[in-house]
Amino acid sequence: MSSATSPALASAPAWRRALSIRARIVLLILAVLIPAAGLGAWLLALDLRHTRDSARDKVTILTDDTVENLRHVIDTSGTLLARLASRPAVQALDPAACDETLAEVFGATHGASGLELRDARGAPVCACDIAGRPRRADPATARQSRAVDASGLTASP
């Protein structure tokens, strides 16, 4: 081996000539890993953005379906209440005739667990269960409902 240095090494800056082989290998590895880490971070951010957009689209579809279902329930309930309000037995608040009327109307209705008719003060007049069978209206729930109404909220058990 000759003691002469190569031309590439002679033209290198002094700090690079002073580095050991081990330090040069570490710098080479860093020169490769830093851009790779940047690419990985960019891909991770891109995937996160895609996941967020996909989740937003799914939530939009879910809310649109929920709004449509709620509109249907509200429209159906409004129709049911209009049919009930037009019946003479309901307008008279006669419990004997009312029970049959509620059972007849409620028998064709789906999606509710029961129906109860109350007067303007909240006292129960008549009720029917999920099968459309008349049941006795519970005065205790009327007291509970009036107590809730006094706070500005309306609830139904």
C-alpha cells in the first residue's frame, strides 16, 4: 500500500477526513433513515386524513338515516294522534268507550310499547298495552308526570 492519499479524500473537507469509518457509516445510515422516517410520517398523516374523512362520511350517512327514521316516526305519530283526536269517544274522555278506541287504533300501530290518553290536567283516562289490550291507566304515573311538568320537562314512563 502506498502512503499517498486518494484525490477524492484529499479534496474532502477537513472535518470529513477527521471522521472515523464508524462515524461515516453512522452518518450514511442517518442520511438514509431520516428521509425514510419523513416518508413514513407523511404516509401516516395521509392515512389518518383518509380514516377521518371515511369516518365523517359514515357518520353523515348514519345521521341522514336517523333523521329519515325520526321524520317517519313523527309523521306516523302525528297521523295516529290526529286519528285519535277525531274520535268522539276520545273527545268525550269516556274511559269505557275510549279503551276500545285506543285498542282498535293502537292495534295497527307498530313501534310503541303502549298508549295512554290523559286529560288536560294530566290525569289518565284510558290506556292500552303493546298487544292493543286495554289496561287500567295508572294515576301514580299521572302524579309523576305532573311533577316533571312542573320543572319544565315532559316525560312519559
